[in-house]
Amino acid sequence: MPTPRPPTAEVRLAVLMLTLRAAKAGTGNITGQDLTGWLQGDAEQVFQRLVDADWLRLPGTVAEVMASRLEDPTAITVPALLPAQPRPFEFGKTTRARISGWAQKVVGDRKIRKKKLPAATRLLAIYTAAHTRPDGRLGHPEDGGLRLDQVAAFCTLPPDQVAEHAELLVAADWLAEADSAEGAWWTAHRATPAARRAAVTSLAHLVRR
């Protein structure tokens, strides 16, 4: 039996965003614009990979999903999230919509879109926004920041590459500064007002590990 390929940052980002769409009942709606907004040119092949793995089920083809628009979205099914399966999440419909909308705003933020940042960097934007304190810094005050190994695992990056992607967020004016020391990564954080307000929602419970 072949060894399964480890998830790429593109797959991880797609799974996160699709899970948030389908978290309540295992089903949700998406458009081709959603996918290209999350993954840019990688969208179709990443989506096909999820379908081939039977993680995701569609009523038609991936090409049809890519062509769908806001007025005619495509219904998706994530079998692992159907009501017959053990429930990994406890929030209701309204909270699910808020969390999904929050993540959409982060990934689609103008500063991030303008720089055409890669999937790993977008995952880092989500992680940092979800761990932002009211003073703009990251992590619990007593920790002095975020653990580098946990950040790297969420973003599917080697720990020694996190700083490179943090600098991309600094260049995009999403982060104010970034530094790392003693195996822990810390940064001052400047997000859009909408993302900063939403950072206190329960999305933090999904990405804190």
C-alpha cells in the first residue's frame, strides 16, 4: 500500500475553510470564486485531491464547482462531518457562520490578496489573528508569544521557515514586527479592524493546539 502524501499548506488551508463551511451538518455551499480566493492557481488540483481521497463529495465535477458563481453555488458534503458521525464541534448554526465568515475575512483581506501570499502564509495570518491579545501582541502574556513548533505545525512549515513567512506578513502590513528566540516565536500584530474584533470568537479554539 502506498504511503499517503502528507498534506500541503494548500490542502490544509482548503480543509480548514471547507470544514468551517460544513461544520454544523456536514454540508455547505461554495463557489469557484471562493476556491480561487483561498488558493489562487492551485484551487482546482487541490480540490480534486480532496475528492479523490473521498474527504469531499460533490454533486458534479470539480470543473463545475470552479465555474459556479455566487448566484448558483455548489453544495458540498464532508462525510466525516455528517450528523451520523461523532460530532467534533459543539457550536450551533450562528456561531459556525460567524467563525466561517471570520476566516473568510482573514484569508481574503485586501492586504493579503494584494500581495498574492501563498497558502502557508495565509494559514499563518489565520493563526496569528486567532491568537491576538487586545494589546495587539500574540499568545498569553505569561508565555511571551507563541510556540514556534505549534505555529509551524499548523502552517505545515518546517520551524526554520516560519520567520520567512512572517516577514511576508510584515511586508503586507498584516504584522507589525516578528522575531524568534529560544524556540518560541513572538510578534507584535496589526490586523484589519474586522479581523481584530473577530479574533476573540471561538475560532481560537479550533486553531489553538
